[in-house]
Amino acid sequence: MSIIISNSMQIFDFNKTSVISDWRLVNDVVMGGRSTSEFYLNEDGNGVFTGTISLENNGGFSFLRYRFDEKNIEGFKKVSIRLKGDGKEYQFRAKPNKYNQESYMRVFKTNGEWQTIEILLSDLQPFFRGRKLDISNFSSSKLEEVGFLIGNKSNEQFKLVIDSIALK
């Protein structure tokens, strides 16, 4: 019997040959809004989430999500994301089960440079359709979805470049 000890678990590591077909965009058009977005690999092999947020027709958000087979994340305490933003605030979102209605979310601010954002899993708060729920923060040992949402209540262009997402 061998025991493998690892201090990190890769959720997604972008490169020039990454298959991004399991990443999905959900814009406010699902409720009548007019925001637009796209997701692609750039020439360096990073994932690029970019678009325009419009408040027209009660819109105002764009969401990029990645669903995957259930991962046992027992023992991991935080998510570590290497990215380059545009100085705007984004939400990191996670779901222990992709069928859950609620998402667990934490806001982070980008600084326009490459940075590593680290978020304690226990700091992810439960939300449903923009409202905080009166249940405990993320405490699951399972994970099936991660994503990024922008919805800062303003008409704006955005661009988030993602290099990697890992648990530590």
C-alpha cells in the first residue's frame, strides 16, 4: 500500500492545449438582460473571460462556470487562483454539488497585474440569486463546480485572464 501526500489539487491549469469545452457562460440574458461575454484561450494558453455588462432590462451580470466530476477535497483549506484582472471586483463561486441551487461565494478585487488570489473555503458564503442565505459557510468535502461572476451594478467592460485554479 502506498500513500500519496500532496499539498495541492489542480482544478484547472490553463495552457495552449487546454480543452475548455466544459466551461460555460451564463449571462443575464437568461432573465432578459443584455450583457455579453466570451471565453477563449489566448496566445499564451490562458483562459480569457471578457465582455460587456449592461444594466439594461434589469440585467447586470456575466458568469463563467466549470463543472467537473466530483472531487474529494477533504483536507484542503483554500483555493488558490493565479490570474490577471482589470482592477475590478469579481466573485469566485463554488458548489459542492452542481445541482445545488445555492452557490458559495467570495468577492475578490483584481489589481491589473498578475496576482495569486487565495480564499479560505470556510470563507465562502452561501448565496442564491444575489441574496445571502441563512445557512453555514462552505464546509463540504466535495466539489463539482467553480466559477467567476462579475456583477458590480454598473455598465462596464471587463477582462479576467486565468492561469490556474488549485486547492491547497
